[in-house]
Amino acid sequence: GQFEGFGAGNQWGSLGGVKDVDGDTYISAETIAGTDNDELKFYTKNTSGNEDSRMIITNDGLIGIGTEVPNKHLTLNKDNATLSIHDSQANNIASTSIELINGINNEFDNNELQCGWKISNSNNQYIITSGSNNIVNDRFVIDGVTGNIGIGTEPHIYQSLVHQDEFKLNVVGSLNIEGDIY
């Protein structure tokens, strides 16, 4: 594959590729000589000493990590695959989130007639939030310390001087149950 960039004499030109010194870590722009497949493949050496394709950006913009044939914008494929999102603040305002946005505005709570969702971990709580028309509602909250759950409200936090009992489930709204409760 060929890459372009500044080369000898600070002149724009073609680079033969991007490789480390011993050639076992590199980026490939073409997989078959003479074939214009317009993709980038990233290779590194594995623990057995062989080179492995680690990531690909396909000609239609799909990204695959652990696969050479991604079928979504981002595809992760590996045994026990994990996506890690880390806020490294060492205080009680650290927060990590995934936003699922529908509509033309790039904010989960700012699209008319369409509901966006946010899944977040903040202040020892796991929260599923919905938003639309600039209105945000926490729909489901789990307290990380007690495991208590709030649906449509915050989870009940037991205070021995105020409450006689601790409620594991706190619901604001009606509850419809079909079947037996044991």
C-alpha cells in the first residue's frame, strides 16, 4: 500500500507504508497489489510472535476491532469483549455515559417528538435517562452502595433515625402485575 506525506527534503510524496523497525507492527492501505480496496488495516505482533490484523477501517467507513468484516459503524469482536469508558477523576462528580440519540440534533434530550436515551454511571448510581424536547427524566436508577432501585424516582436510601424499614424498590406510578407474587 501507499501513503502520502512529507518525505525526504520536506517534499510531499508517497510513503511505502507505516512500519516499525522490525516490521511486525504496521498499517496497510491495500491488501492485494493493484487492487484499489481503499481500506486501512492495523497489524501488531501477537503473543505467539505472529502478526495479527487488529483493526480495520473499511472503504465505507465501518470500523472493526478484532474482525476484518465489521457490519456496524463500530464492531468489537473478541472472546469476553469489553468496552471500557473511564472517567479518571478521583471525586464524586466523575461520570461515564453512553448516549443513544435519535433526530437531527446531536444531544439526546434535544429532539422534538423523538426520545433519546442516556445510560450513565454517576455518583454511585447506575441511571437510565430519557430525554426529548429539552426535558430529561431519570427512568431507572440503581444505587451502587445499597442496590436499591428507583423507577420514576430516586432509590430509597434508608436512614435509621427517620425510617423504620428499608425499601429495595421505590416506584412512582402505577404497578401492573399479571401472575403470582411469592
